[in-house]
Amino acid sequence: MERVGKRREIDGEQPERRRVFGLEIDEIVEVTAKYYGVTIEQLGVKRRGEANEARAMAMYLCRRVGGYKLTEIGEVVGLKKYSSVSTGYLRMEERIGRERRLRQRAVRIENQLLKSQEQT
């Protein structure tokens, strides 16, 4: 089986997204947690062998929509290794590409984030 992290590098910064969307990392995490009906503290909890979709979605959106660095995302979601964030991001990106329902969730959360930004 091919390792997810081997396929491509995502370590490069995406500052253009920050300028365009202007979303704070805390806001992305908060809206994602709320969408999944969990607290921010629960978002950071990882049990071995159990998936935490809300956390993975938050990492994905922080990177994709917010353009944040892997280390910044790791600090917010409770991961010390940026490589763990990279792996989580790539797995979620792959799942979103395959699973229609998950893709719809990502779009709904993105829309909520963009609406909240328009109100400010």
C-alpha cells in the first residue's frame, strides 16, 4: 500500500488564500466543531484506532480555505508533529474526492465560514 504522505508535498505556504478569505484559524476550527456537534476540546481528542472526522475536516479546511501552515494547524488541533497534520489533510482530501457526502459536508462548512466572514 502506498503511503499517503509520499504522493506529493504540501509543506509550501498558501498565503494567497489568507489574503483572499481572511479567515482566522480559530474561527475555522470553531465552525467545524459546531457543525459536527462537538466542542473544540473534543475535536483535539484522538483515540488510537478511531477516526475523528471532525478533527480531520478542521485540518483540511484550515489548510485548504485558510492557507495555514501545518505547524499552525497542529497547535490548534492538538498535534505536535506537522507530519501528522499533513497525513490527516491528505487522507481527508482523498476521502472528499471519493465520498460525495463528505464532500457535501466540506462545502456546507466552507459556506458557513464564508457567510460568517461576509457578516463581519
